[in-house]
Amino acid sequence: MLSKRLDVITPSRTVGISSKVKEMKAQGIDVLNLSVGEPDFNVPEKAKECGIKSLNDNITKYDLVPGLTILREEISKKLLEENNCHYAPDEIVVTSGAKMALTNTLMAVTDPGDEVLLVKPYWVSYSEMTKLVNAVPVGIETDKANDFKLTGELLEKYITEKTKMLILNNPCNPTGAIYTKEELLDICNVCLKHNIYILADEIYERICFNDEFVSVASLSDEIRDITITINGFAKSAALTGTRLGYSATPRELAKNISAIQGHLVSHPCLAAQYIGYGALKYCKDDIDNMVEAYRKRRDLVTARLDKIENLDYIYPQGAFYVFIDILKVKDKFEYKESLSSDFCDKFLEEYKVAIVPGIAFGIDEYVRISFACSEETFIEALDRLDKFVQGIL
Ligand code: PLP
């Protein structure tokens, strides 16, 4: 009796693991949670104050579908000053989380049967969102030696006449890899040549440790014309539960995305939008401090991982994850269908640490840990990972 759509999607694994951790905690089990990509910082005070003030001022009635004008003006300014991207406020649509910006876009751009290219390993929801709009996700196999990054040459091999869009996540969840300007140009020129959209998910753009971050839409006017820039407040400003994101696109596409959103949610919660406004306008220092904390954690996590024998990993340049190679345990670890799933299940069961199997990102020989938690938590968790791995080998 239910839609066939449900036959092809799998519930989000990261959300599933988080729910399991919550259940275990409710039963009094002390679990270390390195599964979730959720900053452990509180919402910055000034941002909170803006949300509270909006409620006290009774700004609670229906408002503009693409989002509050003052918020879109602030986003437009941010995109210009920080990312060198020119987007007018009427080219921005504020959404309930970046997830919604992604889904709105997929609905606005794809038709059933269109192919959407994803770079493996890819964030869990891209493939499922693509299927939900009846388009077809196509995973691009990338090379570990190149930190699983896409190249123009590789992209060429996957383009067919049905290809409508490439989703490029930079910095990448789960690897933390960051593309240089030259690497982006190489990819974008192929998209221009074949006239395919680039959905640039730049939600981790503020959390960038070494390289200068380059936005796709800043590369040239031509590239901007085929790009949908996606960003959000969850990762950079610790506003996960506030559910706030946005898309920035050429005007005509923004109008269409807005038309879709008008029927789905109208606009995101106004108090949430005021919190986002406050975060952009008044909380740059708080955000910088959080990024600095992630940088220190990245250094600590990788220093500890370096001491674990037989585990390789991709050195993260951005975001707050490490993608760890568990291939070396493969021959000695008994598993049924998925190495990474069974590895994570057993690790959770025996050592009470939650991490995410690589299969959720399309690559089974890896697991992902998040260091958006406290130092104490990840150091203890890595001690346990060390024991678990050495116990298998
Ligand atoms: N894009 C990527 C790459 C993510 O990792 C996430 C969240 O984990 C999102 C989008 C969704 O962000 P939001 O919480 O703003 O919907």
C-alpha cells in the first residue's frame, strides 16, 4: 500500500546510529559517540539573543518564502566577503537545514531518470535524496592515492547523455579532503563542456585548516551560471538543531527553488532565521574560536591514530571527520555482508564506542570517526579502537 519510493531508499545510517546511542544512554550504558557530525559547542550567545528578541518582538507571522530579507542580505555579504561569490539577496533561498536546500535543488533541476554524479565516498544522504526525486545516483570510483578526490579526467568517463548534475562536497564529508583552485577548475571545465550543473555543497567551508578554501562559484561567471552553492549554519556555527541552510543560484533558478519551497514549508522558522542572522552578523569570533578548537583536535586525533599499528587514514584538511582504512583487518575479522558495518557493530557492542561504517558512504573498507566531540571523549575512544584492532590482528 505504500509508495515504491520506499523500496529504494535506506534510512540514514548516521541518524540510525545516533538514535541507537541515545537508546543505550537511556538504559544507563556509557557510550562514547564519535558517529555524529554535531559540534559539541553551544549556540553562540549573540545568535541566541537575536532569536529570543524576535520572539519577544512577536515576529512570528508568515514571512517571505525565500527567507527574511535581512538574513539574505547578510548571507549575500558573507558570500562576497568570505567566498568571493557574487549573489544578490534575491538569488538566495533560506531553507530548513542544508538538507532541504539540497532536496529543493534536486527537485528543481532533475527529471525522473536523470543521472546525478556522486563522488565516492559521498555523504550518506546524497544518494537517497536523488532516489527520492526519481533521479538516478551514479557513484564515481575515485583513487585513494589522490585522497579520493575527483579529477576532470575521471569525471569525463562517467558522463552520459542522461547526466544532469554533479554533486561536489568540498571540504568533503567523510574524508576532510579539500580541493585546490586548479583541481576545481579542472572539474568545472568538464561540467561546462558537457553543460551539467554543479551542486557545490560547501557546508564545511569555514572549517578549513591549511589550504585557502575556494568556492566553486567564485571561479568564473560561466561557472557560477551552472553552479548551485549550498551552505548552512549547522557545522560552522553549531546550529544543528536550529535547522538552517541556504542555496545560492542564478536568479531564475532561485525563483524556481523558491516556488517549490513555497509549497513544502513556506519558509524556515523565523526565530531560527534570526538566530542565523545573529550568527553571521555578530559571531565571527565565536566561529573562528570553534574552528581553532577543531584544528587542535585534528592534530590530537591524527597524532593518536599515527600510533595505532595497521590503521591508515586520510589526513583531514577540513571538516571534523577522519576516514580510517580498516582493510588490514579484513582477513582476520569475521563478517557477513559488510566489513565496515560488522566492524562498527562489534566495536559498539564490545567497546561502547559509536562510529560510522564506510559502507554508508559507498566504501566498505573504511570507517568514519567525528572529532566534533570533546578531547577526553575521542582520546578514550581511540584507546579503545587501538585495543579493538590489535585484538583482531
Ligand atoms: N551536507 C553535508 C556534506 C553534511 O555532512 C550535512 C550534515 O551532516 C548536511 C549537508 C546537512 O546539513 P544540515 O544539518 O544543515 O541539514
